[in-house]
Amino acid sequence: MSLVGDIIALVRGEAQADLVVPRSGQAAKLTVAVSGAMAFLAVFALALSLASGRLADRWSDALAQSSTIRLSAPAAELEAQTWTVLTVLEQTPGVDSARALSDDEQRALLEPWFGPDLPIGDLPVPRLIEVIETSDGYDADGLRQRLAAEAPGAVLDDHTRWRRPLVEAADRLRLLGWLALSLILASTAAMVTLAAQAALASNEQVIRVLRLVGARDSYIARAFVRRFTRRALSGAALGAGLGTIAIALLPRAAADGAFLTGLGFTGAGWLWPAAIPILAAVTAFWATRIAAFRTLKGLR
């Protein structure tokens, strides 16, 4: 029978053909249970992949258009060099704004490491100048050369060394999530194949009788394909539903963008778990179809 016919039979069902496949037994329970477990894990793999993508975009956007200048100079020259750096930045194309951080702001940055009582005025802490770029950006090499000439104590940090490893790590996590999802689908296919082969082998006598009365292999295979595809679909739907509920119960994203609290779906992303049962059903359809025809060929 053609592939289109198999799909139509899958949707409509066929009561007589369904009698060929046992309604209960280890193969049936295994198919439903493993499909549900794999779908549950697939939801988390999908959430990991999507959350990693959001994290990479957030880190990249947060660091892409901001830079920092560290200015080290004697106390008597610090204010003059600060104004020199700010003047250079005002004249630099691609710089949207620039400002020197106050002592309170610098103390707040150092507080997690040195405590709240840090005497910042008595320490040779560099003056920090925050630089905000325009969407077009600025020429970092040209700015470094000009700062070296006019304010030798100024060091430009465009966050490249911070941004690149963070974005690469998030991208790898996203790739790992999709790889995990692929492995889950492959494991589902392997499980359904083994279950279908076991069911076919246990019904060898029934299959031989059906052949004697004129049943074609396509008719027999169609019954197994339909039954195992529906089992995989029902089990995956249950597992995906439970996985989605588990994701919904996780803590929401914190204000600081912590990764583990941001593991979830946003907006239309909540529709993605609905695709997992469909993928499981398609995987089970092809795995059972291939296994059925191969096994039936060996039973001749």
C-alpha cells in the first residue's frame, strides 16, 4: 500500500486490521511509557535550547554597545585627565554617550568582593568611565591610539574578551539542547522498532494465518503502524503535558538574568511543546513501518 494510504488508514482506523495487534502486553506498555518519558525529557531539552538562545542574545546585547575606560593617574591629574577622556569621547564618531562613574557607584561595584566599608578614597582605584555606543559602533583601534596620545593612563575595554566566551558558551548550550532532542527522538525510534519487532514475532502464527486467507503484508504492516503510532502519540502527549507543567512551576527569571531561573518558555514559545507529540508520532510511524516490512519479509 502507498505511503498516502498508510497515512489515511492511520487517521481513519480499521477495526478488523486492529485485531491483528494485541491491545495489551509488554510491548504496548513499553511504547506508551517510554514515549511519555522521552517526551518529558524532550520538553526540558527544548526549554534548555530556547533559554540558551535567549541568554546568548541577552548577553550579546548587554555587552555589545557598552565599553569601559579605566583611567589611572596621580590624584592631582585625575580630574584633568578625566575631562580629557570625556572630551575625546565626545568627538569620537559612534559614541552615543559617556560618563565617569561616581565614587558611590564604584564602591557598589567593589562591594561584593571587599565589603561595604571599602575606603575607596584612600585606595588607588582607577576612575571608570562608561561608554555607550551607537548602533553603528566606533573605531576601537583608533580610539585607543588617540587615548594613548592624549591620556596615557586610559585603557579601553570594549568587553570583547568578556562577550565572546559568554556568547560562545550560550551557543554551545543551545546546540547541546538540540542535540539532546535529536538523541531523544532517535532513542524513541529505536524503542518503537524493538517493540514492533517483538509484537510481530509474538504474533507470527496469526500473521501466517492471515497470509493463508489472502492478507497482504501491507495490510498487516498497516495495522501495526497504526497501533504503535497512536500509542507513541498518546504517551508523548501525556509526557509533554507533564513536562510543560513542570517547566511552568519553575521559578521565573530573576532580575539579574540568572540562567537557571530563566529556564522556560516565553510568549508563543509555550506552543513548542505541542510539537513534541507530533514529532514522536512521526518518528514512531516511520520506525514501525520500516520494522514491520523488514520483519514480515523475514517471516516468509
